[in-house]
Amino acid sequence: MTRTLAQKVWDQHIIAHESDGPDLLHIDFHLIHEVSTPQAFDGLRLAGRKVRRPDLTLATEDHNVPTLNITAPIADPISRLQIEALRKNVEEFGIKIFKLGDAGQGIVHIIGPELGITQPGMTIVCGDSHTATHGAFGALAFGIGTSQVEHVLATQTLPQAKPKMMAVTVNGSLPHGVTAKDLVLNLIAHAGIGGGQGYIVEYRGQAIEELSMEGRMTVCNMSIEWGAKAGLIAPDQKTFDYLEGRKFAPQGDDWPLAVESWKALATDEGAVYDKEIILDASTMSPFVTWGTNPGQGVPLSGVVPSPNDFTDEGEQQAALKALAYMDLTAGEPMRDIEVDAVFIGSCTNGRLEDLRAAAAILEGRHIAANTRLLVVPGSVRVRLEAESEGLDKVFIAAGGEWRGAGCSMCLGMNPDQLAPGERCASTSNRNFEGRQGQGGRTHLVSPAVAAATAVMGRLAAPADLAR
């Protein structure tokens, strides 16, 4: 029987199967952080249970951590309480943790791949919706709720109903200046924020194959933004080259054996998907959101749409509400929209490749007056590598702020927030109302567009700087 990549990984992890119920899956690795775990550990205590496989769980501090003065006590009482609770819990249950200031600390979905923990064919879960990031390696990775976090801690298993399978085939090559972030924003606008609901998605096609591993992680990261359970990309030589030599990757004689098993994960010829979306990469351009969900986006060369442009009444009402919140006018050119802040970072675009792309645009330039630029590496390792290349000096010389590692302004859980009414071009993954701070307005963009926007003080692409 021919099977897809996702079907193969799923089948390899079934411990128990019932024809009229969910499958019980073995979970290869469990990533945790300070936000989704307190109740789970309390549940273990109440039940008198231990963590089944503490060696298959790793903790890091990311959502609530400050990115300035990281050696000082955490000022915000709620953030401090959550960090202290995580440290207490992992010490009690024997789980490895990367604390604020440790060399391994960083955003959970960035440190997994950079350590080589994330590998093809694995099942990976975390109490965070953007766990799909790890699917860039051919892993079946998805976010789980607090009760499920407790279940995995206690049993290293998880009951799951098997979703349907979808292929997203992106033919052709991306034009110069168009990035993985533009690709996935284009896809979400095309499919809608519910277009992937009920599916595990496999991304494939020439444009996907041509992406770097960092670009593939960006695409898979935002699978949840259009409703998908998970997003995967078949492992190939780029995957193997990225993983080889990393701390937790197979070593010595185990390496070639692992590669051979990973190659066998590719979707079989003739395997059938429940649905397929086909896109042409050559038609894509820099993309930006205008509204309050990731599907409300248009090409940067376009204009703010009118509610009347939508035929569905629900979409019309959503557009009307979004325009009011974002303080935008239908027909307004996207390039005329001025911003107060630019954020470069997050688990979507906080990797070294993203920082390099932004620095290449900012080098020798200065950000616009009255525009704030915040650059936050996704991990301590990314920060150290960036500093070794002098990228921090480029950002600082351009007038930007260079920070410590963490989720930062991606979400309003730490000091890095927008003030009410402030508008931000952000490389993060969500533009919901108040996502970056109460009353803040967010436009999702790529690192390249973010850097150009910082220079111009309004939404812009790198090509605009030469005009």
C-alpha cells in the first residue's frame, strides 16, 4: 500500500489502534516551557505520578523572559512566578532545563533543531501551537493542550484521532526578493485561515525543495495559522547536511543508518492525498497583512481591500472589524502605511539566516526618525553566532536595539510590547488584536520587508530603497 510521508510517521508510532477510536501514539520528544506546564505538573502531583521519560523531555524559558538585563531579577511578578514555577517543577521531576542566561536557552522551536533533537520521522509535541515548525525535518510535530502535556509527561504517549492528509504543491521558483515568509502568507491568504482544518499538510514542489532549512521551518511554523494540525516536508540532502554533527544527531556508524531510514520516509509514488492545493511560486511577490488574522494579506504592491471585495458575509464583517481596529482605509496603498515599530525575531523568523537577511539591507543605512527597531535573536546560540559575524553592530549602527533571546514582541507576555495604537511591521506569526500589546496593530512581514520598512518608516520592500 502506498503511503504519504505523514502516514508513514503516524503508522510507525501507533502503540494501540481501535477502529472506532483514536490511535495511541508514542511520543519521541516533548518540549516544554513556562506557560503551558504549571497545571500539568500539579496534576502529576495530585495523582502521585512521576514523569515517565524525563530524558525525552526538555525545558526552556522563552515566552515570559525579559530580553534586557537578563541577569537581574525578573521585574514582572506574573512572569517571575511562571519562571520560578518551571524551575521548581523540572528540578523536582528530573527534567533538563535551559534557564535564562544559559548557552542553550532560547525559543523552544529554535533550540530543538539547532541542537539536533529534531529529526526526521519523529513525533514531537509541545504545549505551543507553533510546534509544527519541526515538521520542516519530516517530523510529525504539533501543539497540545495542558491536559495533554500532563498525559505525555506521565506516559510518553498521546491518544490522537488521525487527521486527513493534504498536499500543498508549490511549483516553480520564487522570484528574486521573495522569501519563505512571503510564500506562506500568500498560501494562507489563498486558502483562508480555516483552509487546513482537519488536515496534516505536506509541503512539496520545486519552490519548497529550493528553500533553505530555515525557510522550510518558517513555512511549517505557520501551518497552524491556516488551521492545519501539522505541516511536514520530506527530508532530503539539505536536511541531512543541516543535522550532521549536531549535538543530539546520530553519530559515527549510526549516522549513515539514520540517513537511509530517513530517505525511506518520502511519500510513495502514487500515494493519494485527501486534498491538494497547487500554487505557482513565480507569481508571488513580497506579501504583507492588513488585518487582524494571518489570512488577511495582500501583495505589498497592493491596496487595503474593501469589505465589499469579499462575497462571503462573514469575511465582509471580519474585514469591516479589522479595518476599524487597524485604523486603515479601503483603497489605501500598502506602501503608504507608516509604522511606529519594527520587530525582527520570533520562532518564525528569529534564526541566523533571518538576521543576516535583515542586516544585509540595513548595513550602511539608518532607520527612519520616530521608528523603533527591535532585533531579538531566537536563541542564545543565534545571538552568539550573529555577534561573531558582526550583525549586532550593523543593527546598532542603524539605530536598532539588539536584545537577548526570547519570544519578545511576538506576543504580549513580556516587557517588549506595543503601546495602544502603535503600528508594527513584525516578522512574527500572528496579527490578532492585542497580540503584541493591548491596542497594538500588527502587519506580518518577512525579515527583508521588515528591514526596508525600518529604513523607510513605512511598509516597503528592499527594492524600494534604490528608488
